[in-house]
Amino acid sequence: MGDDPETSATHNDVSALVRARAALLDHLPKDLILSRYEQAGGKEVLSGKFSNPESSASLAANAFGLFLDQPNILSLPTPVIPAGTVVKVSLEAQMRFPWSGGLHPWLDVAVETEDKLIGIESKRYEPFRDTKSVSFSEAYSRPVWGDSMAPFEKMRDALAGGRTQFLFLDAAQLVKHAFGLRTQGVKLGKSATLVYLYAEPKAYPDGRLIPDDEIAGHRVEVANFTNAVSDPAAEVGFESLCYSELLAHWKNSQNEMLRNHAIALLARFDM
């Protein structure tokens, strides 16, 4: 007789969880982190994607999982958080649009202070690996974004019309995240900022090098997008940050735990 499918599925789930735990640094609250991913919509853990050597989710979880149960020690470089103590950090945070049906975006990390909501979209190998596509349903053109989202609405229209194109940056995803972040910021009564946090690895896990011109091209596109959507009057701010800059900030922290966390991340990940 063959294996019982239910037993096989359970075994696969357990194996996926074991591999996911191994993908997390030992000083992190692993149960807390993995429970968050199990509740989210991407099924990163049970699908095996989380433990993939190229996983962006694994990098974000390792970087920010430390702060789930002690958010007050998180520090981000200015101007991302110019002031204010962090009161909450969430992994895989859904930013719902102002309607019930359809898909709603998930941000890798959400950070809250008393008066700010910071959404972080983390990228690892995606800029240099994935083909970017642009798809906006008619719902994104509904007049529901208020009077101060014009920079992102202009970017939406330019992308949809093919007037603006990006090879490395998933600009359409960032626009959708900004709309979702705006909705949640209004709901919470907090100002919102979208942060694009990216790594610049030298090579893929299999040893293939990432060309320097691709890394430089990605940086140019990040700067172009930033210039296009940045407006002091915009309801959602936009900032970009490289992981190497973030970890340098943490290594210079007065908090010993944060310094050691940065050292452990640098030893595990090619930034």
C-alpha cells in the first residue's frame, strides 16, 4: 500500500517548519516569527519558499524579527524615523485598500510609533532576477485616495500607459503599497511613510555573480522613482534604504543587543 496522503502532507509540513526554523538566527524569537508567517497570506513557510537560499522573506524576518517582542530597541536611520520611539513592529502586515473584495497588499514589515506608520518593502535578489510586470485594475483609478496622493497616482498612470518603465525596480508594486499604506495610515490617524529596503548581494547562492552594472542600474531606478513620487505635500512619504546602510546604523548603536544583531546578520547574509 502507498503512503497515506494525509500523513505525507503532515510530514512535509513538519519538514518545512524545521527548515524554516533553521533559516532563522538562533538569538531570534523563532516561534513568534514563524507564527506570524503562518497567519499571513503568502504561505511562505509551508511552501518551502521561506527556507530557500534566495528568500527575501527570510532576510526580512531575520532582520526585523528581533523587534516583535521588544519594538522599543528598533532604530532606523533618519529621515526614515526622524524622531519617536517604536511601539509596534509587525512582519507580513496587510495594508487593506478602502474596499472589501480583491487582493490587498502585504508589506514585509510595519513599524509604528505614536504618530507614524512606516511600511517596509524588502528586496534581496528580486531586482536582478525577476521580470517586472505592470498591472492595475480599474479599481486603482477610483477616486478614493484623497487629495494628496497625486505623485503616486501620476506614477500609476505613467506605468500603466507605458510612458515610464523600470527594468530592476518593481515600481507598480510600490505604488500599490503606497495606496494601501495611505488607507491604513488614515485609519490609524498616523502619518505614513513607505520605505524601500534593498540588499546589494555580490552573487547568487549558486555562485553566479550579479553584474555591477545591474546593481548600479537598480540604484539609478530607485533614485528616479524617489524623485518622481517625493512631494512634501504627499500623504505618503517615500524613502529608500540599503541593507548595508541599515546594518552600519545598527553596528554604531549604543545598544549592545542591536550591535550584536547586526554582526550576526552580516555573518549570515550577503548584503
